[in-house]
Amino acid sequence: MKASGLKGVAVLGSTGSIGVNTLDVIARHPDRFRLVALGARRNAAGMAEQVRRFRPAYAALTDPAAARELTQLIAGEGLPTRVLSGPKALVELATLPEVDQVMAAVVGAAGLPSTLAAARAGKRLLLANKESLVMAGPLLMAAVHAAGAELLPIDSEHNAIFQCLPAGTKPGTPPVGVRRILLTASGGPFRDWTAQAIAAATPEQACKHPNWVMGRKISVDSASLMNKGLELIEACHMFGVPPRLVEVVVHPQSVVHSMVEYVDGSVLAELACPDMRTPIAYGMAWPERIAAGTDFLDLIRTGRLDFQTPDTTRFPCLALAQAAAEAGGLVPAILNAANEVAVDAFLERQLNFSQMPVVIERVVRTATGGTVSSLDDVLQADAEARVLAAEAVRAVAGRAVHA
């Protein structure tokens, strides 16, 4: 039985940066939240530590070998935790009756089934898995509305937009009086690099973000500005606006997390230190506010706030994502799949940095496409795009590009 007044939470992607920060917020508020379940892909050692500390009822690793390792690591410790495994394990956690809130923080397309399941189960869905909306935005938004789920954005930019919109705005419904959404981007580690230097960038350089501590995949996406393109697509679905009303603005300090411009000329902005615990705490406690454990913003010390237009010549991934947003249908799912394959190839030193958008463009141009009518449509488009992307990697690379 759930303790009176406590919100049961399932953290999917618990061993990643969002998951770790979510657990930090939960630990600060034992009077509000109770961790029910942990879920991830294959980090058995990391999850074993979390299980020992938080003693959840459930822990799941989708990789069966990793789940067996987790079971062995915690065996004989008298813990109450039941270990689940397999591709449906995260879906099971997302739909547990004792879970009120689901932190959807599994990276990439792998997070879609459990995110969709949480929405269909009517949970408070704390969405940090942007790929779910990119791939299957119409399906996810329909599930949210049909089940009466609460959709709270956790990406710092979308969380900021949510805070700046009129009170009572419904997810997926065009907000009243809004002229533009200004989506801020740090510009990543290569913001001031030449095209030649960017082409020669290493995975280590791409993963060294100047402002945020993130996983490797999202760090590469930030460096290429693909992350901002995916966030643009996410914003269109989440806030019910067409792509032409979402403008990307480079803001190197990562202090203004996004802005909303109104028809009367007003611009509302949300400012905070670059710490993911702020949007996590806001989403978990909404409509209340609770302490997140973050530093407080010192504007005098910050000194200045700069804004620039993004350069889509040096960073063509943003333009590819903008075009996918305009095209709609299955094109964003195809774009996302091709990007995931290209990023993996870059991290494995099979592509150089500037070859990633070449691979992505080839796949988007040649994939079948179509409309989003069902989850099967999305999964088929995703699978086809991954095959095409693997072929494109081989064609574009020719040889390993980094020693």
C-alpha cells in the first residue's frame, strides 16, 4: 500500500544524468515522493548502488544479461526489490498501479514504448525522452488526452516554455496570445569553431559541453545542434504550434532557458542556473514549487546575456530537423533513427563529425515516409531508416576517421 500523501515515482533511465538528478530530488523530499521503481538498459553496477540506497519495490534492466548481473549483485542483501528484464520490463514499470509519476528519461527510440504506456495509463508523465514526441507526436498526444494523463516537460527549454505560457494552457493546444516561441541553444562546444575544425572534431571534444553535464549521445546532438532540431519538433507537438512559430536562438550562457513572445510585444523568459534539478523539481511538484538543491542565479556575477542566430551552414543538422518538422508525418521518426545511427558511428570513430549530416540527409531523402497512423507505422519507419543509415555510414565513411 502507498503511504498516505506520498507520490509513487518510477524513474526510467535511472542510471543516466536525468535519472541521477531525479533521484537527488526524491531524496530531498521524502515527505512527498516514494521511489517505487528503477529502470534502465544495461548498467547493472550503477543500478545496484541505486537499489541499495533507495530500496525500491522494482528494478528493471531491459538487457537480460545485465538483469542477471544485477540479481547477483544484490543477492543475499535482504532487499525487497524484484528484478525484471526484457524489452517489456520498462512498460510494466510505467503502468504499475502504485506509480503516480513516471520520469521518462530513457535515451532515444528505446524510450518510446514505456513513455506511450505511461500516457495510456493516465500517469503524470515527466517527459525527458524527446524522441517519443519526435517519432510519434500525434500518437503520444492523443494518448495523453484520451487517458487524462498529465504531461510535464523536463527538457530545460520546454520546461521554461511551459512556465512562460498562460496559466491553464493544455498540452498540444495552441496557447492564446502567443506570437513566437524562442527556443534557446547553448551552441555547444563547437559554437565558435571553423567548419574545418568541426570536421576534425573528436568524440571526446564533442562530449565536452561547456555548460551541461550530459550523456554521450545527447552531448553529440548538442554539438551538432541536432538536439535543438529535435527539441523544435518536440515543442510543436507539446505546445500545439507550427514550426514557423518556433525560432531557435543561440544563447551561450545557458541562463535563459527559453522565451515566449506575445502579440502585445511582451517577452517572458525563464532564467536559472544550468542544472537539470530545477525543471525536474518543477515537474514533479507542479503546480507547487519545491527546493531542488541547485545554486541560485547571480545575475551580477553572470554579467551579460548574449543571443545569436544559429549558423545552419556549419551546423546543417538543425536545418535538416527544421525541414523534417515542416514535412511532418513519419519524416521526424526517420530523421531521429538516422541520427541515432550516425551518432553511434561517430562515437565509434567510423564517421567524422561533418559526415553525420550527410548520412542523415541521405536517409531522409530515400526512406519511404508516410503518415503516423499507428505505433507499428512508427516502428517500421524507424527500422527501415536504421538499415538505410547503416548502409549510408558504410558508403560515406569508407574508412575509420579517427585514430
